Amino acid sequence: MMDLSLSYLKVRDKMIRKLTEQDRAELLEYLYVEGSLNIFIIGDVEAFGFDKKFQTIYGEFDKDLNYISVLLFYNEHSVFYSHKRIFNEDWLKIYKKHTENLYMSGAGETIEKLIPHFPNYKVNPMYFSEAYKLTEKIKKTEYNIVKVSTKEHCDKLFDILFLISEFGYNNTEKDKFIEDKMNSLKMSSTYFIEEDGVVISTVSATAETTVSAMVIAVATLETARKRGLASILMKHLMNEYFEEKKKYLCIFYDNPKAGNIYKRLGFKDVDKWIMLKKE
């Protein structure tokens, strides 16, 4: 009987197998053709490689051993990519083995093909945008802007993110969040504004690659909105990546009002993105 540990799965004239360090160069060459869409996979490969317990990467190959698609599992998240926007249903065997998989995402045209197979997942379509320069100047502000660098910062940050259900932190233990956040600082940047010791607005960039990073977790407490706090933080984050790190930024969003802010600062829509969340 075939071993469904899925280190190797032969399907017709194709092959799916678990990737290793020996695959790094060819995998990254394949992914960098559409580097923005693959920012999560690239960032995790470059930062963590192939031997971490929390991360597993699979590749699908044709008979000539050319990549057809790639699937990354990172803790409870997964990202699927195919340059031809196709989905081979044999991938379902692998998805079923990763029972901790709560979030599935990727380019809209591809993930649409997964939806019928996962009826218990909520579909969240989004816009995918890129920015290469900041189109508004940074102005002096009265607010105290903090760049996250300590466990105390992470502790405060958790309190605001925990309140926003769509970020998924309401099922996360604070100690685990702090540990993960501290471990991710080498491939991310997070800023926040606080008043009276409470974080009222924050923005992060993560999944850094050699050329880009992804903006995530843009949040402002409801009581502190309409003060331009998110724009202030976005400008500082964008300036760091464009001027200091020499990297461009990507973001996905589903809120048109937020989209208007991002576009005003220099982002442009380039694709659709879909996230599936287990209900």
C-alpha cells in the first residue's frame, strides 16, 4: 500500500512530495516569478527553511520535474500557489492530513477551485495591492509611536489584536502570541500608538523576503478612530521598508475605506486574494 505520509505521492503523470533543503534554489526560482503573490511562502522558506515542526512545504511536479504548484503549511495556516492557477484534487489527500489547518489562502483564481471541497470554511475575498514608494510626506505628530522590540510591547499589542475577531487571536494564548511575535521580529516590523499605557492603533509588516514584505494587522480601537492614526503608522512603516530596507510592500484588504487610505499612500491593486477560514 502506498505510504500516505505524503513524503511522496504519485498521481498519473504527476508527483507530489514533501520538499527539503535540497529543493530551496529551484523552489525560490519558481516562486519569485510572481514574488508578491508568494510573499508568505518565500518569507517562511527564507526565514525557517524546511526542518521546523511548525512548517511543512509540498511541491507538485510534472513528468519532467517542473513545478506545477506549491502548498505551505505554517501552524494553522496554509497557502497554495500555482503559476497556471490550477488545482489538482489529489492535493485534498494532503489537506486532510493537516487537521490543524484553520486558514487557507492564495490567489483568487486558484483558491476559487478549492471552495467546493471545503464547505465548512468561510470565504473571504480580498484585493491584493503593492507599493514601491510613499506618496505622502511624513509629518510631525504629537503621538508616541513605538516600534515593537520587547516582550512588554508584545503584551500590550496582544490586548488590541485580541479584540478584533477577524485577526483570529481570540483563540490564542497570550504567552504563545508573545513567543511567536518575538521569534518573528527578525522578519517583521510592528509599530503602535499608545495612550495612557494602552495600545490604540497598530500596523505590522511580516513575511519579509529579500525584496518585499506583507502589511498585516492594521487596527485601531473603535474609540480612537477618525484621528488618522492608521495613516500615521502606515507612513512610518512604509518609510522604513522603502528607505531603510529597500523593499517594497504588499497588502490585502476587503474594506473599501481602508483601501482608499492605502491607495492614497501609494498602493495599487494588482490581483485578487481569497482566504478560507474554518467555521
